[in-house]
Amino acid sequence: MWEYTDELKEHFFNPRNVGEVENPDGVGEVGSLACGDALKLTFKLDENGRIKDAQFKTFGCASAIATSSVLTEMIKGKTLEEAAKVTNKDIADYLGGLPEQKMHCSVMGREALEAAIENYRSGGKKKHELEGRVVCNCFGVTENEIERVIKENNLTTVEEVTNYCKAGGGCGGCQGDIEKIIEKIQGDKIEELPAAAPRRPGKLTNIQKIQLIQQTINEQIRPALRAHGGNIELIDVEDDKVIVAFRGMCSQCMLAEYTMKDLVQAKLKEFVSDTLFVEEDKDSASEPHEHRG
């Protein structure tokens, strides 16, 4: 069962600004009833060009309703330039966080806002259209959108991409293409980094330690595993114990124990702290992943 914050529950049970603005200046419609989620956002500007009213209609889950409600509250009083800077992360943070599997709801809100602004700027003549090659035919997600959610949210696995934009969550046929897009985006990031990241000096706070562990995994460990068809996921950090799960070929490899010690643990000791040690979450690694796409 997903854990919902009190703020999310409040906006689900008592959503703000439900409906449709009369004679709206901007209209944004995204999603599809056939795909399970749909959102229509309308807004009206005042004489100073600020959003005077914003309302929504949505077909979706509790997270879809709550994120839409929050979005209308966030953009009221803003200029279109200010509203356009609202990200899906801003929406999720306003609610105190969303379950990973529901992050696509915040992305849908951001897309609806962009579509409504685009509609206004075209004089009401332009509707939201997909841009770029469609990668996920099940949910109509393009390569451009997949690249964007990867870059904005630093996603590293197909499962994360599915959580953020649904791509890969239907038949499973596009998961290979999504993996290639991840490798391209994350590979470009790695090439921009110096050859070796300096060890962080001094005592780290818990947040700093977790962030540095994730950074080391992304930059120093994951590229080596991907070269052999594998991957790794950070599950948890308990004091000096780092719990990870292997994915892909690594989850089936007889040498996983050596990989964990000689690569994963060695790199974390080198770039984070000598006191760290690594354990594999074998239950998570062995769980059958639903074939989605």
C-alpha cells in the first residue's frame, strides 16, 4: 500500500479549484482516458497579465487529483513566465512528496500547464501536440518527454522512467529503447565530469552521505555494470551499511558477491568513507519484476 502525506490526503479529499474557468484565456489538455489518466487545465488572466483563476478537471487517482489541485493553487497570482518555471518536482515537494509509482501525476500537471500556456500564446489556435518520436505506443510517450524526465529528475532505471511518465508500463516492448535513452543521457553527463571525483573532506551529515553515495553509484559504479548488461539500485543506508540491489545481468551473475566487494564497496570507500560496507538486498534483487512497457 502506498504511503500518502497528510497534505496529499487533504488535497484529495478537499480538492481546490475543481471545474472549468468560464471563457478561459488558456486551455491545456493532456493524457487520455484510454491510458487511465487525463487532465484539463484552464486559466484566466487579470489586467496585469497574472493568473487570476485556474481550475482543473481530471480523471485519475488520488495523486492525480491532489497534484492538479496543488498546481492550480501554486500558479494563481503568477505571470505566465513565472508559472512556466513550475516543475513536476515543485508540485511533488508541495505535497511533501509522492510515492515513486505516482510521480507521473506531477509530470502530467506540468505538461497540462505548458499546454495551457502554449494555447494562450497561440491565440487559442494551438492544442498540445506530441513532439518527437513516439517510443511508448501504449501511452503515447515520446523520446523528447523521456529525455526530459530523465534529465530533470536524474533517473537511471527503466522502472524510474515508468514511474515518472508511464513509458514502459504497458506491453514492455519499448523498455530496450528506454534503456538506450537512459544510457545516452547519463553517459553524456559522465563524459562532462572529471576523470576522478575528489573525496569529500570532513564529517558528512546523513543527507550529504546519502547524496554522495548516490553520486558515486551514478558516476563511478553504474557505468561499469552497464558495460556488462547489469545495473544497481540504492535501496537504503543505515549508518555505515549501504544496502543495494543488483539488476539486469548482475542479478543473475555468480560473481555478484565479488562485484559487490571489489567494485561497489571499494568505490564507496574510495569516494565517500572508509567506514562504509555494502550488503545486497537479495529479496529485492530476486523479486520478479513485472514486464511492463
